[in-house]
Amino acid sequence: MAFLDILFPFNIGPLTYRCPEILSGRIRPGMIVSAELKKKIAKGIVIEESPQIPVGAVKDILEVHGDAPILSEKMIALMKWMSDYYLAEPGLVLKNILPKEALTKVKQRKTDTKQTGEHLLSLVAVDDMMAAGLISEIKGFAYGTFLLHSPSSVYEYSFLTRVLAEIRNGIILVPEVAMIGGLYPILRERFGERLSLFHSDLSRGKRSEMIGRILSGRSDIVIGTRSAVFAPLKKVSFIAVLHEHSGSYKQENSPCYGARDVAVMRGYLEKATVLLSSICPSVESLFNCETGKYHLLKPSYKMRRPRIRLIDMKHEKLVKPYLSRIVVDAASKYIKDDKNIMFVINRRGYSTSLQCGDCSRIEECPRCKIPLVFHKQDMSMKCHYCGYVLSKVPDRCSGCQGFNLKLSGAGTQKIQEEVEELTGIRTLRIDSDKAGDRAGLEELTGSTSMQDQRIIVGTKFMTGRLIAAGRFSMAALLNTDLFLNIPDFRSAEKAYQEILSVTDKIDPDGEVFVQTRMPQNYLFKCLKKYDYDSFFKEELNRRKALAYPPYSRLLLIKFISMRDISPALSETVHNTMMPPHNSIIGEREGPDNGKGVKDIEILGPYITRNRQGKNEVKLLLKSAVRENLHATAKAFMETFKDMRDVRIKVDVDPIVI
């Protein structure tokens, strides 16, 4: 009689069940079965035959669903890899890999698959020899990862379309649902029913329909966001990750997986070709090309790009605190010529802080201790981290009790007001405060003409959702220095990527104005010349000196509790892991396996408040050796696992520290 390991989509590991004789021969790994779990009947996935006969009473598998596995052996291998790599229970990984619609019957309704309206993108000619070379690799059914350093997003989409025309069984990942709107009609026009959507915004019925089409083989091309990397194609020959640098590919909740890295691993397991592409590739991906792990594709295609003009805010005349005379005059010129323009400022709200003129105290969130932001629309003060709201603006300083309070700084609401005052034209504001206004967002990203919306004001929330290039002739980035003041070793890289994503939306004959007080910074010098190669080399030099990725690995552990456990954690770090003189673990016996843990740097603990008002105590582990990070993290997890009021969250390869 066989014993099988069954995995359920919960935060647990596999459990062993007995296979009754009546079901013997029908069950294979990857199939859905029903069994008793905590006195309830639950559906799970058969992982494998149990390597050992369990001791004691063992429950029976009650029912098998379907005639074929829903997860292939390669997907089961991917799930095991994710569990090990991201230090997450296999059941939690399964919950992410397997859509809940696959475990439940959803009534399917007939849906209209016709696409109305015009698509926003016009494709361009691509390097045919380069595309043919990649197609040959795909048809060879051997693993390989390629990085396309594209001159523009339109070229990126054109190259993808050229490749898809010659192959079968492909997955296309995009970082945002909004980006699908411009690409899907083009692919649908060429590939018809072969194309399926796969993302979280689909209704349960539509998602269930798409899964059915994929499993049946009617659809062999899948386009979607992060979760589409798990699309249940029976055979995968090609995986494309568009805008591979995007932080949206990283999941915030456990398991904190990165879809780009999971795509590479799935490609390896499936013996498929992986294409990462971006107009501004991540430093890690470019470094992988230098070390021979990936293959770089850099087209010789020459294209015109908008002129980038640096505005030194220390010396230029200002019309408003955040608007230079040069920017205002240029905006007036483009408006007069009937052109569309955008203003980008990465601060939502009206004013960024409320400060006392007597004692200089800035009104803070009582939970997070970060400045509250004034929102003029409802006359409130809000914390943009935890959501704390003061429904009325204070009239007295909470420190000295003085009445000399002044609003300072500018957010999108204030810039919108000032731009409308200066131009006399109504503007459209797009930021996360207006995320619920789907009609306005769809009007912006889904129509072919701006009509009355000649000017838009927004944050990177806006620029990440704009699709078509060339609809705007001018852009002004008003507070670019804010990017560089973020305490993040990737701040310059993220700034380059954000600014380049704006230039990608501007007409080649247009202009991009970058306001800064640091025009001599290497970031701006490289940007002005579109010289990403020089920027990349400078970034590598700086990171190597500080031993940051790609020269090391990072792992972030968060201990979340209503109480402050930082003293206990500090003591654990000191007593268990660290030598007395510094925070570097030397050659000594580690708590994990007795083999010794070397060269681990531990930063922290640091304590903050999360959006639920709980304490988050953070430890950042850094090492050049992946195994050392995992061993150390497991030691901490083991120490605190029995504390029921403490939740542990592990983030391997964090992008936000």
C-alpha cells in the first residue's frame, strides 16, 4: 500500500496520507486530491511517494480529481526551489503557484473576446539577425537567459512580437496591469485565440476560463503580471520579462519572491529560453552579462531621443518654490503650439510638512514618527506610511504650543493648483490618492487622444501606467534630488530608471527638464548623454567598495509584534551570532550545522512601526555567500519560532530595505 505526501495551500509543509487500493494506479504527482485536514475536507496536490512509511495512524486520501496532473514535475521542482530559496513553507508557495480557481469549480460564462478601440502602440523595425538568433535558441530547447538592452519600450515590444511570431508555448510578464492594455491588442491581432490573459484583476470566472484554455492547449501564449510566471502551460519554450528592472516584480507578502528570478529558474527547469528586456536594465542583470551568466543583446538601432536639460535650482530664477522660470516658459511655448506636457513630482498631497516657525518642530505621525502631509482636498493631515489621519489641521504646535505653524514643501495637489494658475488650463492629476478613480486612469491610459487633458501632473504612479510614447512633447521632473536622498544603495539606479521611463514617453523632438541642486552628480551627467554604460561602471565601483549587490547578497528579516522585542533580539544577535568586537561574524562554529558561519555582516536591529501600528524589528544580513545567509536566517527563525505573539517575515534579495 502506497503512502503519498500531500501539500495543501496553507502555511504548512507536506503531510503523509495512505492511498487506498481503489485509487491505486490513478494518482500521480501533481494531481488534485481530497483528504481530511483538521477535521475538514480539503483539496491538495500530490507531491511524491513518501520516502518512508509513517508511524502511527495515517488518514486515507478520499478522492482524486481529474485524470491528469495540474502541476507538472517541473513545476513541483520549481515550488520546492522557491520554498528553499525564499525560506517559506511549501504550502504557502503552492498557494501562490496554484490559482484557487484550479481547486474550486467556478461557473464560467461566455465572454466577449473581441477587442474594441485602437491600440496605442505602433511597432518599429527590429534587428532581424538578433531576433533570428534568439528564435534559433528557443527552437533548440536548451536553457539560456538573454538580456535585451532596448533603446525604447516600443522597440522592446516590437522585438517580442517578432520573436513570438516564430515560436510556440511562451509566457510574457509585464510589471503592471495597465501596461497590458497597450500590448494585448497588438498580440491579440496577430495570435488570436492562442493568447490568454493571466493576472489578478481578472474576475474569478474569466480567470477560470483562461486556466481551462491553457490546460487544454487552446492557448499557448500567456501574458500577465507577476503571477503569470506560474501559468500552467504543459510545455514552456520561452519566457519574456518586460521592463525587467521594475520593482513590481517583487512580491511584498510571504513568500517574497522575485518574478524575474523565478522566471529564470523556471526557464532552467523547463529547458526554455528566457528573455529579460528593459530600456534601463538592472545593475544585477547587466553584471550577470559581464560574468557570463546571461547573454547581452544590444541592438545597433539608432533612434532620436528627447533632449534632456538640467536645471540648476541653486542659480535659476524661480517662479514658484518648485517651478523654475525656464520650465514655466517652456511649458507656455509647448501649450501655445498645441502640445501635451507632463509635470512629475514624487510627493502626493498638497504640502509636504507642517512646521513651527518658533521651535522648528515638524508635525509627525504619532506611530511612525515621520512627517504628516497636508491634503487640501479634505483639509486633513495624513501619514503616507501607516495611513494615520488627522481630520483637522492643528492650530498649535504640539511641541512648544505656539501658533506660528506654516505649511512647507509641495506635493502633486499644490503643483496642480500652481500649474493651473500659471497656464490657465485645467490639468489632470494622477497619483495613488486618485487610484480609486478608475475612469480617470482609464481615460488617460486607454484613449488615443488627450482632448481637453493637455497637461497632466503626477508621481511615478502615473508614469508607470502611461503606455504610448510620443503623446507628450515635454516633461518636467520637479524634485529629482528626492530620489538620491532616499537611504538606499540603489537610489541612483532607481532614479536613472524613473527618469528614463519619463523620457521614453516623450516625443523624440521634445524636451525633458530635470530640476536639481546637484547637476554635477554622476547620475545627471550620464543621463544628459544617455550614457548608461558609464553610469553602470560607476555604480559597480561604488557598490564594490561597500560590498553591496551584485558583490554580495542581502537577506532582510522582520520580527513583527505589538511589543518591542528589539532588546531581546539585540541580546540574541550578541550572544548567539556575533563576536564581541564588531558586527562581523568571524570563523567560528555557527548555530546551524556545525560547519562554521563566516563573513556575515549583520545590520540592526532597527525598529519601526508598520501600517497596522505594530512594531517591526528589522535585521539586514549581508554576505557574499548565499548559504551563509540562509543558515544565519534559519538560526534566528528557530530562536523566535515559539513566540506566538511574534510573526517572522523573511525577504531574500530585498529591494526595499
